[in-house]
Amino acid sequence: MSLKIAPAPVRKTLQVKASQARAFEVFTAGFARWWPATHSIGKSALKDAIMEPQVGGRWYERGEDGSECDWGRVLAWEPPARLVLSWQLSAQWKFDPDLLTEVEVRFIPEGDRLTRVEFEHRGLESYGDQAEAVRKSINSPGGWPGILEAYAAAAA
Amino acid sequence: MTDAIKILEALADPTRREIFERIAARPRSVGELARGLPVSRPAVSQHLRVLKTAGLVADYAEGTRRVYQIDPAGLGPLRAWLDRFWDRALAAYQAEVESNPEQ
């Protein structure tokens, strides 16, 4: 079932003081170094987050106990200029193969050590289909209330 | 941020989702909605109130009728949450990129 509303994509532009190659490398290979550790989806604490460097590659996390949890897939791999990932994490921050939103990141060189990063998270209407599942987990600690609480605490 | 919870709860009820989808197809009055559904008109009104409180639908007067249409900003709270989340994640990314200046 599809809810016929389409929220605008989340778009961000930032400028980083680094070469295009480094900006791409840190976003991809260095992902685990900057990703908020609070946003692990596994039962175990986040040890590493891996983006396989090819189209069709997995994007997943590995916990301290060795367990793996998928986040999505690599849809476009064009180093050092462009990256598209499928983001298949539900509102409960769990992998859902039926949920399909996309994250696209473009790295545009603006100088020797200056890169503009254009970020877009789109297809958010896919979340509308999840309402049924949400009803069941809405009050669980891992559901929205837990995530929002953790987020509010971290952002404060 | 409880808006995000409100919106998801509002859509979790099958009757409300049906009402919401009918409104999404085209604007409708309470009477029109009630005629096509196996629930009473007061029940439809109650569901509409929940959808409206969650920011999913908006209403306007047309003569003596109240007509409901979808609020285009309907998934707004969820989007707003992701928007803030990415702000934080990308700020962390930027700090990491710039932490070791290139030689």
C-alpha cells in the first residue's frame, strides 16, 4: 500500500577543507570513524561499519560480538565523485528489505584542498508504508520513543 | 518531537489509513467519506480529528460542508527528524575529514 504523499528530500550542502579524494575516502572507507555510535542497529555495540566498494556491495555494521546487520546496498560507486546508497532502516532503526530510501552524496572539487559535499536523502514517502509495523513496536525501547530520547540527549 | 509518534500512530489504524488514502486521492467531505465506509459518521469525524492533530490532513469550509484534503507537509515530522539527524552526522563527518590536514 502506498500513501500518496511525498515529502521533500533531506538536502545538505557542506564544504570540507580536504581534497575530493579524501572527502570520498572518509565518507566511505572511514565511515565508522564519524558515524554516531549511538546509531547501531545490532544487539551488540557498533564495532565497525562497512561499505563494500562496488555497485551491489553491502552496507552493514559489525558488532563487538561479530554479528552483522545490513543497512542497505551500494547503488552507485563512482569514486571520488559520487556515491548512492539504499537506506533501508525503518523508523525503528532496523533493516527492512521492503523499505527503500536513497542516500546520494556528490563530492565536487572546489580547490586544491576544498570540496563541496552535496547530500540528499530521498524517497522518504517509503516510510508511509510502515505504519502497520510501527504500531507493534511504538512503545518498545528500541522504537521511536527510544531513538528520539537518545537523539534529544545527544543533540542537547 | 512527539509529532513523529503522533503521525505514525495516526496511520497505524487501518480505518484511519483508509480514510487518509481516500482523502489523498481527492479532497472529500465528512459525508462522502462516511458513505463509503462501514463506520458511523461520528466515528469518521473522530478519525479525522486524529489525522488533523497529527498534521496529516487539513480542512476547509465549502458552503456548509467541511472538506478535508491531505496536508502536503504530512510526513514532515519524520522528515524533520531525519533532517536534524543528518545535520549531526555530517558535522561529525566534516570534523573527521578535517581532523588530519593533508600533507
